[in-house]
Amino acid sequence: PTRNLTSGNITALALSDSTLWIGTTAGINRLNRRTRTITSVQQPVLRDLRVYDLVVDAEQAVWVGTDRGVYRRSSDGVWKKIEDPNSPLLNGLVSVIAIDGNNIWFGAPSALLRFNRTDGTWKQWSLPISVTGGRFHLRVSDRAIWLGTRSGAVKFDKKREAWTVYTTKD
């Protein structure tokens, strides 16, 4: 039943209690896990967006990384654009999102951003030059944020706030 998708080019998936969220090159869709019906998300601001990442948090909120920033669907169904008042980076491409307790990490082409839900603060770190400009994957561990890139791996030490770059030479 993929004919109901906004596009056949699926770019991201996320699973909540009752829904499989499906990101495509032309928007967001939801598959009701019980009825197996697919519907597109009809929010005007989300139409035709290229979805890069989808994450569902512990409260069943859906976080969406797109080519025009980050959007969040709260557990009560309200969609909202997420913005850092001190940085324009969340208005452009956000290709990866990861959740680490009360911290939500966002990967933009030139920076790693963190939003702390407890106190509402934002923090931003410029990416090492070997990472900037390209897409990357992100994984969170207790002590570090790991980025997988085309040119190698990059480790961000959360305590020291320092980068270590690993290439094929390592």
C-alpha cells in the first residue's frame, strides 16, 4: 500500500507505540500499526519537505530533521518548528537527531547542537573541518557523541567538549 505515501523514496523511519512514522523526499507519513493504513501528515508547513531523520522520544513526541529545519510533534499531536534563538542553523538542513536523556542532539552541515529539555538551554559546537559540508550519522554513548562520516569517524567528548578525528590512517 505504498501508493498512499507522499513519495516512494523513503528516507527515514521511526516507531512509536501505535504508529510507524515514514519520512520521504516529499514529506511525512504515518502507518497505523493496528489498521495498517497509511496517511500523509497534512500540516501545511511540513508538506513537500525532504525528511532526513525521524526520532520518537520517551514521551512519544516525534522529532523530524528536514532540509528546512527541525519540527516536533508533541504527544498531544501539535506540530511545532524548533528554533534556537541564538543560531540560524536549525532553519536549514538538519540531517540527524539523537536523544540522550534530557539532551537532544542535532547534526547540521557545520555544527553539532544540543538542546537540554530540563533547563531549555542550547549549546553549539563547530564541526571539525573534515566533517563540515557532508552528511553524517550520529550515535550517543555515555561519554561521547560519535559521528560516522565519509572520511572516517569523529568523537566528541561530552565532558571535555573536545573533538578527536579518526581517519583510515588511524
